[in-house]
Amino acid sequence: LHVANALFVAAIVTRFDRRFALPVWTWAILISISTMTVKQHYAVDAIAGALLAAFTIYVVLERWDGLTRAE
């Protein structure tokens, strides 16, 4: 969840203010790398976190606007 949360927050920040996109995405990538370098997780854990983030970003940021307009 470290990777998923970091990437999701980066996507939210990018959506609302692109001025902060580069530093926030850099920070999220560094968090993702650090989960493997401290030998607490494997590469597959980071990949799974990135996939979870991608799914959550799609559902919340891409689909949410359409879902609320339909109501």
C-alpha cells in the first residue's frame, strides 16, 4: 500500500494542480523504489501496488465525474 497510496496521491495532486506534478511524482517514484531497497518488499509487491493505484485512479478520478453526473 505504500506504493499504491503514493501513486494515488500523486495522481490527485496532478489532477488539481499541475504545477506540483513533477515533485510529487518524483517523490512517489522514490517511495516506490525505497520499498524494495529496504528489503521489506519484493519487486512484485511494488508492481501490485502500482496496479492497485492504476485501478483506483481509473475508478475514482476517471469514472467518478461521470458517476456523479448521472445521479
